[in-house]
Amino acid sequence: MTRSGKEYTERLADGRRVMMDGEVVSDVAAHPAFAGAVESIARYYDHAHAPENREAMTFTSPRTGEPVNRCFLIPRSADDLATRARALRRSAELSAGLLGRGPDHVAAFFAGWAGRRDVFARGGPGYAENLVRFYEHLRDEDLFAVYAIVPPQIDRSKPAHEQADPHLYAGVTREVGGGVHVSGAQMLATGAVLADYVLVSNIAPQRPGDEDQAINVAIPIGAPGVKIYPRRPYATGATSVFDYPLSTRFDETDALVVLDDVFVPWAQVFVLRNREVCAAQWIETPAHVLGNHQAQVRLATKLDFAIGLAHRIAEVTGNLAAPPVRGALGEMAAHTVVVSGLLAAQERNCEIDDEGIAWPGREECFAVMTLQSELYPKVIHMLRELCGGGLIGLPSSAADFGHPEMGADLERYVGGPGEAAVERVKLLKLAWDLVGSEFGGRHQQYEMFYAGAPFLVKQRMYSVYDFDRRRGLVDQMLGEYDLHTALPGTS
């Protein structure tokens, strides 16, 4: 059953330990650093939970018969992918695509894994069943899972087992009757402060000897021994929502997860000391492409927001009729349409595997991943150019409008024809928070490295692209002539 925003928020009081600014934060819903993001996630849940949105946002759980969030759907057709994408789009629009790792991201991974339980069955009895049951638990309780799947940057020249401490990277330290104990750290657990569970696994290639780190386990954020170290939250530096409308509401916070001898029951262990299955879960199931399909729906929404903002600013500043401005907006629109078009192509060109599961078109999916690191920064740079010096000539804060003398000056020198100064400043501060603030800088870095190092993403694109079919066109042409082929029209 879908849950309400209130139910989501109440569940956060689970004794979690968020380590920040020299103190341990347990009540994240009330803390100024996280309260805005918690409210945004709660809004996501309320939207899907609302009766008027049920048809668009949910499907019927095959286990309970209750409506559950469509992000958990295991797609079996192109129509399933398209219906799922429409729901994902509606969720993304609640934050203009700025909540990158909301509840619908890792949900897609679990749907992909549950659809190909056979991959997990290779690890031995029980693991596939654990995975499917946990997927059903997340789906039917409408829970929020994030993942930590990248080892910390300690000494990347050495594999895990050759580090000074072989348990610096998160891994199993011992097995006991009821489960396993996990210690170490894993990074980039975006959204962990806000979530119910963190999935700990490893997407990086593993060498022989790294078996302790070849795992996939689910851990409650509030479990004993779990510590979340977020980067500095941007909301704490904001003076008001008016001055920082994005930083105050959509900072999901990236984090390092430290696991200090955390006990994980067998029911939440899906891969254990198996390098082959740990690698196969990313490439032999649709989890990776389903998760990136969701991320690209969000990216398309984010690009739409950026170009909408650019168009509005050009209109407000009186530049919309200028040919160079229209040309720039047209170029931004072209980039946006490329992503949207490739998303539609992923649905239309989906592949149905031997288990009847629909994979989004991999060539199109990896094409977006390849372009993303360059495309988003370019669009943001073009938005910055269209805004010009207006972004650095803004009043210091919303408080300036409350002072009689300052407010009068701002109205005279900042406002435009038929537009109050406060509305223009509001618009430009929104743009600044996207392109110039710490929040905006983080988003540019985030999109540049979202899918991993660009050279690795390009190699993955190479691996999924059907070069043989394209080479066939070359072979066809080469086969149509030789040294002795006569010119057309000659005998």
C-alpha cells in the first residue's frame, strides 16, 4: 500500500545516527539541515498516495491486491515501460528533477533484480528468495531504499584485501547463526539521511581476494552500528527560501556510510562472498538500465526546467526577440529533445529477455549516459550566459524589500515594465540557485559523474552498441564492386 508523507516522516524516528558538525543528529525531520528535503520527500509520497493520482501512480500488488507505487513495477512490455516513465515524470516534476536519488531510483534496481532472480540463485540456496521477499517488502510497504556501491577513495591502486586494513571497504567480517556482520565504509550514499534502508554492494570490478566485499545486503538506516556522514548540507547556509529556493528544499545530501560491526539477518543478504554474482547483478539483470532509465526521466525533467527558466528570463529582460537569444534557446531545446527522444526510443526499442522482462533499449540508455557528462554542463553554461550580469547584481537578501528606503530603490531600479522588482529578483535568485550557488555547483558535478568516470561510460557504450550490424552496411557496399567493376553506362 502506498504511504502518506506523514507516515514516511514518522518512520524517520528510528534512532539513526547522522554525524555532522561535531554532533550526532537523530531527529533529521526537525533539523534545519534536512527538514526541507524531508518535506520534499513527504510531498512525493503524498502525491502517489492521493486517490486522484492512483491510476497514474500505482499498480496492484500481486501479493496483497493493494495499490503500490509504479516505480516498483517489473516491466514486461514496452507499454509497461512507457506507463512507468509517465509516473516517474510526474514524480520528478515535483522537484523539477532536482531530487536525483529519491524513493523511485533504487526501487528500479530492486524491480530489475526481482525480475531476474535466477542470477541471484547462482550464489546458493536462499539468496534469490531473500531478494524477492525483500523487494516485495519494499514494494508493499512503500519504503525508501538508497545504495552505497562505491568504495571510499583511500588507495585506489590496491584492491580491498591489500589495503592496510582489509575491512576499510564495506564487507563481511564473519558469519553467525542468524546472519552476517558487516564492517567498513562505502561512499556516495546519496539520500541516506532521508531513507529507510541502505543497500550495500559493490559496482567496482573486484579481484580474487576481494570476496568479503562481494556482497549485496540491505541494512536499516537506524540499525546499531550504522553511521551516516553527510557532506555539509546547503540548507544550513541559506538565509531564506526566497534567496535559496532550491538549496532549502531539495538538498538530498550525499554521504559516506560507516558500518561498525553491523549485524545483517540472513533475510536481508542477497549476495555473499561471490564475485561472479556481484558483477552479474549489474549486467545480467535489467536493474542497471531500469535505474538509469529512471535517472534519465529525471534528467529530462531537469533540462526542461533549465530551458523554461532561460526562456522566462529572456522574456523578463526584454531579450526574447533578439535572434542570438532565440538561437541559444533553440540550441538548449535541441539538447533537451535529444534526451527525451532517447527515452522514448528506450521504451520503443526495449528487449524482452528469456524471463519475459522488458529491458529499456540499452544502446539508447547508454547513449544518454555517455552524453550526460557534457550535455548538462553545456545547458547550464548557456543559461548562465543568457542571464548575464543580472545574477551578480541581485540584492543581498529578501530582507532588503522590508526596508522602506531599500525597497523603494529596488522597485525603481530593478523592476521592469509591468513587473514588480520582487518578482524579477525572485526569478533571478531561482536561476542563481541552479547555476551559481553551492547547490548548483554540486548538481553540475553530480551530472558530470552520475554514471561514473566518463571514459568508463564510453567503454560501456562501446560494449552495448551493435557494431556488427553497422559493419554489415560497410561489407555490403564493399561487396558491390572490385578492381574490374565497369563504370555505370559503359559496356
